[in-house]
Amino acid sequence: MSVASEWLDAVKWDAHGLVPAIAQDAATGEILMVAWMNREALAETARTLRGVYFSRSRNRLWRKGEESGHVQNVSEIRLDCDNDVVLLKIEQVGGIACHTGRRSCFFQKYTPTEQGGAWVTTEPVLKNPDEIYK
Amino acid sequence: MSVASEWLDAVKWDAHGLVPAIAQDAATGEILMVAWMNREALAETARTLRGVYFSRSRNRLWRKGEESGHVQNVSEIRLDCDNDVVLLKIEQVGGIACHTGRRSCFFQKYTPTEQGGAWVTTEPVLKNPDEIYK
């Protein structure tokens, strides 16, 4: 399917044809994850109002929740001043955005130590990933 | 200055030695901007609790607010599950994070149209950039 459209041309896709996309909980403002989108992913996200990304590891479109059932209902799509970062406001079905089984991917918090600092895990695993991805 | 430290080694710096960093208003949850950090920028941010980035266009450390006075007081530093995106919770002094004079850089909102869609500006300019950067 062709996805020619001026609003897609306005996005500054990087050398790999991608931009980072932030998924933010529309109700709480919590940042749940950051993934990548190509042109097709953004077009499909806008058309279906479901979070669709491009998986760099699998080199294909990744419809968030296609395995886990944890789809994202998108209520708003924003673009930053440089046209190179997308922001989605979403409802995270199942309440788990992270592949580790946590609500948010940003579960590591910097904590000063005598050695300079450490990343401390602050969020619980809500569901065993083995049970999410069968 | 040497910034050798295990917590900095844990970050997955890209081929250019950078990671994207999201600045989020600590009080409201609003996403204000996304910029890049190198190792020095993250180390200095953690040490000073001020938002410090790496400017790719100027190829040097960028202490946010160094020209505008709009510094960022950092209350929390987080890292995502892949160790390649940083999240800062901040207080934006002056209330303006964007170089366009707007509160947030994410002022363009996708709006469906008959032609497929358009990016519509939704946030006002609070201060003329010419008055911010003298």
C-alpha cells in the first residue's frame, strides 16, 4: 500500500527511514516506552489509532500487542519542533508496556553512590514475560 | 575530566556516543523536549542536577539555559529497559523548553484531513525567540 502524504513527508526520517516515538499514558502522563517508527508504521498508527512501530531487530512492522495482546489505543499523535520525534498519547491495554512485564520501560532510576552512581530497579514485574509471550 | 564509572558504562551509547534524552515536567508529566546526551553530558547532569545535553549541530556540550537562562532543575534520572533512552524529570525554569519560545517542543498535533492528515500547531509562543537568545 502506498502511503504518500504531505504530513508524512514533513517528518524528518533518519538515514534508516526511522524516527523515535514516545508512548505516553494519556491519563497519567507516565512515559511507558520509546520505540521506532518508519513511514508505514506512522501511517498505520494514524489510520487505525493503534500503536504500530518498526522493529529494528525483526526488520518488520511491529503492531504492539500482536503477541501479548497488550495493544495501545492512540488518542493523540504529536511531532516535535525539529520534526524528528513522535509522541503518542495512549491507553495501554493490559497495563504492561514493557517486554520485561513491567508497566513502563523506564524502571531503572539513577541513584548516587560512593562509586558515582547506580541504576536501581524501582518498578515491579507485573507479569512473567514467559506468560506474556507464548 | 575523566568520567569513568560503571553506571555510565551500562548505557548503550550509539555509534556517535549518544543517547536520546527525554525531558519531562516533574510536576505535570508534560513532555517538554527530546535532546541528545553523550557520556559527559549525562555525568554532568547527574553531578549538578541541571539538564546538560550534547548539541549535534554545535558539536559540544550544551548546558540548557546557558543563553536563555531557561535552565532545567533535575529531580530524577531514569534509563529504559534497553539502556538506550534516558528520561529526566525536571523543573523548567522560565516555563519555556522549546527554542521556538513555546513551553513544549511537541506543539504539532496530527489532525485527520481529506488529504490524509496535517500537523496543526496547538501551543502558543510565550516569548519571541529573538528576546530569548540575544
